[in-house]
Amino acid sequence: MVLAELSQKITAALRNMRNATVIDEAVIDEMLKEICNALLASDVNIKTVVTLRTNIKKSLNLDEMAVGIDKRRAIKTIVHQELVKLLDPGVPVWKPQKGKTNVVMFVGLQGSGKTTTVTKMAAYYKRKGWRPALVCCDTFRAGAFDQLAQNATRAKIPFYGSHSERDPVALAQTGVEKFKEAGYDIIIVDTSGRHKQEASLFEEMEQVAQIIKPNLIVFVMDGSIGQAAVDQAQAFKEKVDIGAVILTKLDGHAKGGGALSAVAATQSPIIFIGTGEDFHDLQEFEPKSFVSRLLGMGDIDGINNLLKEVVPKESQTKLTKRLQEGKFSLRDMKEQFQSMLKMGPLDQVLGMLPMDTGLGQLLKGAKGDAGHQKIKAYMTIMDSMNDEELDVPKTLNPSRINRVARGSGRSVKEVNELLIQYKQFEKVAARFKHFRPPRAGANVNVNQIQNMMPPQLLKQMGGASGLTSLIRQMGKEGMKM
């Protein structure tokens, strides 16, 4: 997960608060101290941290809290709200429009990962059903066109560039016109970078922008520079109309929090964050969802959006129907694991899971390739089961478990571990047996439904936000929440 160390420190602070016998000012002060120290360690500006602490303290008046209010939940909600304010510039985020050509121009310093990011963004929109194309007008850096061509070929995205033409403005104009005529709806133009903010770089950017008239100019910035990002963002914003920022190299860097908060302070919306080298390692940035993942609360809506990309609608409908019948077999579990493997890097997926859920606990601590290997091991075990065992898991007696272990090349312990996790999921599914989604147009009182549910089930679903998302998914289009 991005900013994993910051996330661990903040969630630890909240956990210590939650475990306190009595919630008083001393407990809150200790929690805020731990959160502030974590933010400072992530290179967030000290003035920003002080403001955050002050705002949380103002909102947390224990004496004025109504009787019966869950203080621990209220405190966590306020911390969530203030962290969102820290990362949200409050500026509308650009979205491409269907039925027209959307021209996007990328700018940034050399070494920021700009050329790799243009392909990532094109691949992102291609997965969502758009027709993207790439134009390389970086004539300054040797090998820039070759790099873009190689990346685009791997991602199967059309591209335009030239080894002989040295005029970046002419390249940009020709490339954009070519793809407009061909009917591509997102055209991404990669411009030259420099090692520093030179006058020639800004002049070239302005000339290209005047010719192609982009709908959006994206500034790509190295997120590992921390709060120094504010100077870069401001300098580029003064020269061209920066509409959005993409922060790269946030995986494994301690200063990512500083970069995120610094860019937000310039009133520049961050649309994506880069989290690795693979084409899937580009996450859409939405402050509320990001902070939810940071606090270990999960991002159920994000999970649902990813599932829509990789799971056919009929499969989703089938699973929903089975859950309503209180059914959940090992075959269902296997299909969910298959979907997870299609959803991209496991760290990204796990970051969207509330850590209190069964699956979150199952894969807790299994990062990167280790997490993928754990899921694949379970898949191998289930591949060695016959249809009866997949559909009726209770038939798996000790003799059959031994056979499955031998056939899959895994240990009996691993088979039993899988079955234990399955039984947890089965219990959750059984709770839905008499639950029916509201009819289209009906008003839904989520709080009322939440109060009717067993606390452990609500935890398994990821809390109130998870319940709301599940109701939306199970209900028909147009349901009023």
C-alpha cells in the first residue's frame, strides 16, 4: 500500500485510543501526538500538522458529546474528515467526455516518470472502454520516443512520433490531427522535460499548448521529493494552465505524505498516483477513499469499481442471488480469488479492504508477490477438489483433505487453513439469507439496517460504509440512498 508506514502509525494511534478504558483529554492528546509525529515523519509541513491538530481538537469536545454517542467512532470520523481536508484542494477534477476528442498534455521535469505515466494513463482509460492514443513530442531527451514506442506497443496502444522531426510543436500538431481524424477519443501528448525549470522548457510548453489547445494539462511530479513539491507545482502553474497533477514514485518513499499535502495546498487536484513500474500501478486519487485506506477502514466503492472491470455482470448477479439465499461455496470463494488476481497488484487491492474483514485478516502481512503466492496456493488446493467438494464443502472429511493435500502438493495444514477461512465467509453469507435489497426508488435508512445487524457481521462487511455500498450493489439502478 502507498504510505504503508504512515498508515501503520496512524492506525496504531487510533487502535491505542480505541483500547483505552476511558476516553478523556489525556487519551486524545496522546493519540494526536502519535498522529502528528507520523505526519511529520512523512514530511508533511509542520504548519499544516499544527493546523490539523488544532482543527481536530476544536471538533472533539467530549463534554458536549451527546449521551449514547460512540466516542471512539466519533473521534475516528473527525480524524478522517480532517485528513481529507489536508489532501483535498476543493477543486473539481477533470473527467474525459464521451462523444468528443479529449486532448491531454503532459508536462514535468526530466526524471519524474512522465513518459512511463502517459502509457499508464492510456492503459487505464483503455480498460474503461475508451480509445486512447499517444503522441511523443519529446525531442530533447535521447531515447524518449523509443521508450514511449516500446511502452505503447506492450500496452497495445496506438502512438505517433518521429526520429527525424526535431520540432516538438510540429510533432504535437501532426500527431493530434492524425488521431482526431482516426476517431480516437483520448489523445495524450508527452512533451519534453528538463533537469531543472529552464526558460526554454516553459517556452516550449507554451508553444505546444497554443497549437494543440489541450482540454487538460497534467503536471507529473516525483512524489519522493516531499513537501518541496509545492515549489515545483507553483512554478509550473504560473507558466501554463495546470489542470491536474499526477504524483509518481509514491511506493516505498517516506515523504509521500508531504508531497500529497503540498500539492493540495497549491489548489491543484491530484488525479492519479503512481505506485510502481507496471501499467496497472496507477491509482485514481480520491481524497476520501485514500484516507479511508490510510486509516485501515477500506474502500468498498473502490473494490466494487475494480470488480466491475474484471467480473462479468452476470457473475456479479449470480453471486448476489446466492448470497440472498444464504449460500456461499468453495467454488464461489475460488471465483472471488480469481477476480482478485485480475484486479491488479495485491497491495493495491488489500489497501481497499477493511482490515477487520475476514479476507483482510487472511492476507494480513502477505505483501506484494507473497500475497499473490498465498492466493495462488489456495487456488491450487481448490483445483485438486472435485465438483462435489467445491459445491458442498462439508463433504471434505479427513480422508478427502489428505487426498486434496497430496494432489495439490500443499500441506494438510494449508488445506485446513483455507477451510477455516471459508467457514468464516460462509457464516457471513448465511446472515444474508433473509435480506432483500430495497426496490428501485425506495428510500433506505442505512442506520436502521445497521442497528438490526449483529456487530460482528457489520465488522466483516467493513462497517457502515461497506453496508451502504453492498446495498447499492444489491439494489437496482436508481435506488435512492
